[in-house]
Amino acid sequence: MNRIESILRDHPNARDSDERVVWYYVARYYGDPSELSAQDLLTAMHLRNIPRFEYISRARRKVQEKQEGLRGETYFGRKKKGAEMKNIFRVN
């Protein structure tokens, strides 16, 4: 998870996007994603040179669960909307 945490610190635009986290992960630890073929990428995942996308996504959520400062804007928007809905449907 330290790798994912590092990406979230260095690239705030990845905090709301699994696709961006994966892109930055591949770029940092494997090679330029724009130069990889789909076959190369899938082979690297099969050989466990790159974690599966689901693992990267799960690691992002776990890091953000523990470290509020690495959460994206979408998180705070959802929390605000949830509070508004609570007030609308609150029973007195």
C-alpha cells in the first residue's frame, strides 16, 4: 500500500479515479503505459509483474479509508449530499 499512498500524494488527480491510479502505477513501476500493447500489459499482470487492477483499486480505497487527507473531492461531495438527504428525510 505504500506504493499507492505515494501515488496519491504525488498525483492528487488520481484520488478519485482508479484508472489514473493504475496508469500512474504502471508508469512508475513498469514502464510507459502508452508504449505497452494490451498483450504486454495482460502478460505482465498474468506473471504478477503488475498487480491486477482490482488489487490496486482496493489498495487505493484502504489508503483513503485510513488517511483522510488523501481522499478525493468525490468523497467529500458524497458525504455532503448524504447529510442533506438525512435532513430531508429526518423524522421528528
